[in-house]
Amino acid sequence: MDSNTIKMNNNHGNKNEIKENLIKVCDSMNLKGYHSKDQIIGYLVSGDPSYIPRVDNARNMIREFSREEILMELLEKYLENE
């Protein structure tokens, strides 16, 4: 392994909890007219929690997991379907 390469720790939170959490956050935002996918991408890329509205506690719910945990789960699910 290259000595400059950082190895990610893959001991992440419960995958079902991450999925359930994201579904709740998306549902809350969609009910209020937000484009949930765009908002979540903005949050994941920037780290700025203001992309996620406070409606139905969505901002706090998404921050229960690190952005890395969420991205890892999304990537794993995407690659499973290949």
C-alpha cells in the first residue's frame, strides 16, 4: 500500500438505521416541497447542515451518522446492484 494512501475504517453504524434515517429525512423534505436528493447531495458534498431543513427534525436525524457513513452505505448499495 502506498504510504500516502489513507485507509478508511469501515466499522460504520447499523446499515438499517442509516437507510431508515435517510428515508425519514427524504419523506419529511418531500412533504414540504423540497427536492430531497438535491438537498442531501448538497449536504454530503459540502458538510453544510443548512442544506437539510429543520422540518420534522430532519437536520438532526441526518447528523446522527457521519457523512462518510452515509456515503459508504450509498456506495455499497449502488455497487450491490451492479
